[in-house]
Amino acid sequence: MTKPLLKGVLKTWKEDRGFGFITPDNGGKDLFIHISAIGQASRRPVPGDIIHYQVVRDRNGKFRAINASIEGVSAENKSTNKLNKGKSSFRWIMAAAVGLLIITAGAVFLYLRGGG
């Protein structure tokens, strides 16, 4: 059975430590959330963000948010990032090849000019 998706507002966020607390919409105590629960969001969370999440009890018996997302913030698209990375690698290789060709042509020109 899948845990229900809950909603709350990010009350505090400690950017330097990568965690914060959510105030649940359904009331109750503030809930701990770690950056690892958010996954591949296109930006880091900030206080005031609406967070969708599931809840688990950790091995210490405390509740924490998991499988979280920030409302209105898209997840990073890993396939797009890989595609863009591939394009930049190809461009770099082509630029290096053209540069090598220019250097070689210059060397041949100088050789022929000096030897003729």
C-alpha cells in the first residue's frame, strides 16, 4: 500500500545543513525534512514553499518527510542534462579538431615556404 501524499508549508530551512521543518496543513507538530527527501528539484527549497511529501518513522521513532517535492518547481530532467552534456562534448571535440587542422596547415605552409 502506498503512503498518502501530504501537504505543508516549509517553515524553516537551514541551507548550510540541508534540512528544515514543514508545518503540516492537517495540523500537528512540525515535521523534519532533509534535502535528500526532495530529490532532483531544479532549485533548493526556501521557507514558504509548499511541500508535498510522505511520512515515515525513522529508527529513532521520530517522524520525517520522504519522497518530497516542491509545489510549482519542476524536477531536473536527467535525460536533458545528459543530452546537453553530450552536445557540449561534441562541440569541444569539433573545436579541438578544427584548431589542430589550422595548426597543421600553418606548419605545412611554413615548411613549404621556407624550403622552397
